[in-house]
Amino acid sequence: MNHDDLELAAEIADRVERFVRDVVVPYEKDKRRDHHDCPTDALVVELREKARSAGVLTPHILPDGKHLSQRGTALVLARTGLSPLGPLACNTCAPDEGNMFLLGKVGSDLLKDRFLAPLVAGTARSAFFMTEPAEEGGAGSDPSMMRTTCHRDGNSWVINGRKAFITGADGAHIGIVMAKAQEGACMFLVSLPDPAIQIERIPRTIDSSMPGGHAIVRLDNLRVPAEQMLGNAGEGFSYAQVRLAPARLSHCMRWYGACLRANEIATDYANRRMAFGKLLIDHEGTGFSLADNLIDLKQVELMIQWCAGVLDSGAPGGTESSMAKVAVSETLMRVADRCVQVMGGSGLTEDTIVEQVYREIRAFRIYDGPTEVHKWSLAKNIKRGWARAQA
């Protein structure tokens, strides 16, 4: 990333931060939530109109269609994360941000016109249909266990199976569906809603930042035109890898911003609240906790920038993004926990976003690969590297 690009990203990030703090933060008390406490689409539409007016809608994709570098994206997405509603307002949220990246990289002109354009414009939400129910032995952290099938039928493909924890499926306009054929894994773009895709239920989960929740879905003879396959049959896993490392890192960027804000709130509380004759900040237990937060947040920032630099170099970044995902999610969990603890009973309430950030970070330790899976993968790489060194 050259100096001019970095300056542009910093300028965009500053505009995004002003918008999130001045416009989005007041909406955190808005009552437009569904029965799982997730923001409603009406709230998202209103926020995106304000972002569009402020010139900060989809700010990581420039007017000429070019994507900011990963280091530049890190600056911008962290600022959108300063409020749980910020990524929704600015159109940098999951899974849309990752889906935009994937389509921008490997989508045909037809798929870009039909599916990418409305995502970039912020007029459509999307869902990524990969994970499957554990009770059926379906794919989770191990995608090779995929049970959803697809087969060619004339000029179409027919898909059958069940999917689980599909973020945003309820209310999405665009879906990316993974299924396996004789040739291997395949990836399809579909318009939603579709009568062949039935939401069975939406379990109540610990997190509540994403519209539509995380649905259990059945695909019953879903028919998709052949032209809506991404690439060729059997290439689905390779395309998933294109999306995987940057999407992992984007989660790190957004939740880093959320923990920056939570730490601000806890710090303000500690500098106002009296206990045992002095401010909380003057008690060593509290002051040291906030000092630890400062150290951890800087480590997170540096880890994100390091991994972003690897991706910007053109490297796949699979190993590096695994390392970053583990380090960032585990470190931010400590930060969020300390914020709750510093604020005592107030940290457990909905009066601030601190308790929500704690819940969201706890979920972050699982999605996009649990910590243990990433460590297992890293350990396998260590073993392979050792074996090569002995040869």
C-alpha cells in the first residue's frame, strides 16, 4: 500500500468515525428490533440512507469499483465497528462484506451486474449457505463433510440439503449456496426469497448484531440456472478460500473497533465513579485492568495490520489469518470481559453497549472457525514444516 493510498484510507476512516459517533450511536437505543433483539430491516434501511447522504456507504469500495487494500480496509472497518450498528449502516457488515469481496474477485460480468451491484449499493442483504446441521453429520469447521448435493439437469442445477447457522438468511435478497456434485464442491448465486429455500427455525443465539439471525434452512429441489454457478463445477472450495482469509480478518477489524468503544465507556466510568473514598481509576485493580486493555488493544491493532500486509502482498494468508483470528478473538474477549468487570453492575445492563460487545466477542470466538480448529490447523502446519526440514 503506497503512501497516497494510506492517506486516502485514513481520510475515509475519519469521515466514517464522525458519522458513526454523531449519527449512528444515538440509534443504539432504537427499539426497532426483532424478537431475537436483532436490528430490523427498516432500521438498517434508514441508517443506510443516512450513510449514503453522508458519503460513507460501502466506504471500503471506491467510486471506480476498486477495493481498498486490506491495510486501508482495516482502518475503515475498525471505525465502522465503533458501534454494533456501524457496519450495518455503512454496509461493511458480515456476510455482505465478504460476499462482495468474493464476487469482485471471481464473479463473471453477469454475476457482478445481477448480484454484486445491489450489494455494493447497499440495497440488498446476502447470506452464505455453507454450514450444515451437526446432528446430521454435516459440514461445519470441516467443509469436506458437506452433505448438501447438487446435480445438473439440462441448463440448470438442482440442489437439496439442509444448512445451519446461516447468518441473515431471513430477509436476504441474495444467497451464495455451497453444495457437492460428482465433480466436487460447487458454489451458486441465487435470488431470494425462493420457495425452494425454507427457513425451518431461527435459534436464539448469544449475539444480536446481525439482521435475520442465524437460520436453520432446508433446500428442497432448489433449481439454479447454470450461468449462476460461480466458476466451474468442483471449484467451490477454491473460491471459498478466496473469501476466507479476508473475511476472517474483516471480523477482527470490526470487533477491534467495538472493543475500542467499550474500553472508552469503561474508562469514562472508572474516571467518574467513586468507591471507598476515591475514583475507581485510582484503585490498582481497576487501573491495572484498563492498562491491560490498552496493551491488548495495541497488540490487536498490530496483529491486524501485520496480517493485512501479508494479504496485500498477494499471499493467500491462510496461516496468517488463522493466527490473527485466534489472537484477536481471544485478546478482545479479555478486553470485553475487563470492561464489564470495571463497570460492575452497570456493565451487565443494556444502558451501554458494553454487555452487547461482550456477547458478540464471545460468539466471534466460534464463527469463522473456533479457536481450537485454527490451532489444530496451525499445529498440522508445524508438523509438516518439521518433516520437510528433516528431509
